[in-house]
Amino acid sequence: MRITRDIALSASPANVWPTLWDVARMVECVPGCVDATEIEPRRRYAARMTQQVGPIRVSIPLDIEVTEEKPGWCLVLKAKGRDALVATGVSVTVRLDLGPREAGSSLRLDAEWRVLGQVAALGHPIIQRRAEGMVDEFAARLERALGR
Amino acid sequence: MTLPRPFELERPTTLDEAADLLRRMDGESALYAGGTELLILLKHRAIRPRSLIDLKRIDGLGDIRATDERLVIGATVTHRTLERAPDVGAGWPLVAGAIRHVANIRVRNAGTVGGNLAFADPHSDPATLFMAFDASVRLVAADGARTLSLGELAHAPYETARRPDEILAAVSLQRWPEGAVGAYLKFGLYERPTATVAVALFLDGTRSTVRDARIVVGSVGPRAVRLHVAERAVAGEPLGRLAPRLDEIAAAATRDLETMRDLHGAPDYKRELARVCVRRALAVATARARGEQADERHPHTIIV
């Protein structure tokens, strides 16, 4: 499954870029993200994602690895994890491309992910719909966080 | 499939007691009415509540109350009970007739109306049917109660506006005005319908013109929805002018309909199916409005 979004932000790229590396602020921005910690600066992180998808609630510990960084404009990370109790696994690759626009910056988010197990049984359209909602919420929260 | 994880079973006898239990469990419990969907999730261990709150012993939740204005169905009323209730059969024949075709006899015997609406399966028959009766649900929590229309309740597949501390206590259907006619159509190759359409036509005093209409389509998208475009196209139309326009009305009403891919088919197929089913359901309802027998028989299609 894949989602691509161009997120318009009112802050300049110089202000957005450090926010993307600020663990506490990213926890605020990513819906359902809790308990994020830095394991190796700018390389490895751990986080827990909780989501209610339909009747199923998952709580997934994620290992996050930054696989590519072009300082100031591009970031690629891979995350994967599994909720053993609900027998659901997820793996995701996210690419973020940051660039200037007339008033602020443009952040292109390109996410490709796989969901396996119980939650996947709900079907692709339901998960896709939820993921699109999460990306929209992330965009709104990021804009708010940058405004503070 | 495995055995469910261990859980406590709570059996309150009043709604207040149940709401208080739900609040105290803070999201760690699940409500248990018919259990037809819940037990599958438990056995798959897709959910892991610390307790189940059994609603079946609560006074009043198993009642059906038919008045001149409304039909109020308690949350733990089973589909079978609703189908067989004499008041419903006599005063609300479309409801009794349509509910008779929900799932299969085992599900109808155990599954409840409240559970069906709270689970928000996009392929729910009652959700589509009840919206044609401008239905609303009563949600009760420890700190108060509120009423939502069915359109406000379900906002996505399997997701509703019901808060974790709220109990769906009853659904209330509004009686159609004198002289109204209706139809319910469901198409499906499997137990869960692929498309459902409910139509209500409210006629003027001469019974020759449609004064107002409710047209609902379900199962093809994330939730059942009113087709306001079709309702506006039908309202004010003399019955004689309506029949030749049904194709055009159904096409316009479903052109921008949100449909969703699932095991039943692709979005474009669902939209086309919705168009055809809306036209057929309107044809049945308009024939009934003219006092005629509708000549609509189609494979895999149930018309009530």
C-alpha cells in the first residue's frame, strides 16, 4: 500500500528540518505514537504506535532506522514491528522530501507499507482509509507544532 | 481460531450499573449483546478485553415499543424478535419484512439490532433500512445520555461516534406520514449484501405527486448514506412524470457516490450496481404509490 502527499507548511524549510529530528515533537505530531526514544542519534529510534482500526486495537513496538539523510531536504526511514497479542505486523518505508515554496515549505511524504495478520483481515480499503486519515492528521499537527 | 483470552463476565441489571462498569473499566471492557461479531473477534484474539459487560439482563433493553409516531427498539432486541413482533408486522411491515432477510436464521436468532448498528459493518441491512425512517440512536454514559442520527453514528467502516464509555441503548424509527410507500432492495451473492437500497416516498393529499422522499444506499461504500440528489429530483414530481425519469435520477444520484473496494467488488462496479439498484427500488416504490404491483424480479435480489 502506498500514500503520497504534498504537505504545505507555513514555516520555512530551515525551521521544518530540525523539527523532523525532534523526537518529542514528532511524538506529538504522529497520531497514535507514544514512548519514542532515541537509540543512536540520527540512526536508530524506538517507538510504540497504538491504533484502533475498526474493532481491533493494536499496540506495536517499532524499530525505526534512518536509512538515508540528505541534510536539509531528504530523509528516508524504515520502521517495523509486531503486536504479538493481536498477531499483527507492520513494516513501513517513509520518504520525506522538503523544499521551499512561495510562503513556507513543501513537504512531500511518500509512504509504502505492509500490514500483516489480524488487522490486515479488515481489508486494504479500510486500512488505506485509516492511513490516509493519519497522514492528514500528521500534516495538521505538524503545521500547528511549527506555529508554536 | 483459538480460545479467547480469559476475561471477567459482568452481568449488570440496570443501564446505570452497566454505564458505571464501562466507565470504571476505562476502555478495557467490551459490551456483549448478541455476540455474533464479538465472539469471532475474541476467538481470533483480535480484541483482548479484561471484561465483557453482558447487556442482555438489563431491564428495558430488550423491549420494542411501537407508538403512533415512533418504533423504539431496545439494543438487545434480536433481529428474529423484531421480525416476529406483532406490532412491528402490523404497523411497520417494511421493517419486519426486511429484517427477515438479515444474514441467516442463526445470526437473526442471536444477533441484536443494537450490536449490528454499533459494529458499523458497511454491509449492515438495518443501517440502510433504518435511515429511511430517519432513525436515531440513544447513547448512554455514566455522565449522561445523548441522541445521534444514524448518519452521525457511523463515520467509517466499523467505526462510530460512540465513545468507549457509551452504551448504544436503543434505536428509534420515525413513522412515515399517512399514505407513504416504501421499498427495500438488497442485492448479493453472499450472506452479506453487496448493495442495499431503501426508498420512502411521501405522497401529497391527492396521492398523485411525491411531496418528499428518502432514498438510502448502503453496502457499496464505507457506510449507508442518503442520496439527497435523488431525493430532491423526486420531490415535487407527479408520479406520472417520474416513471420515465428513473434512469436519469438514479444515474445522477450515484455519479459521485463514494464507493469502496472489498471482497464484493471494485469501486466502479459498486457505483454501477448502486445505480441499477436505486433505479429498481424507485421503480418498485413508484409502482406501489400508483397502487400497482411492481414487476421487478431479478437474480440475487430480494425486494421487500
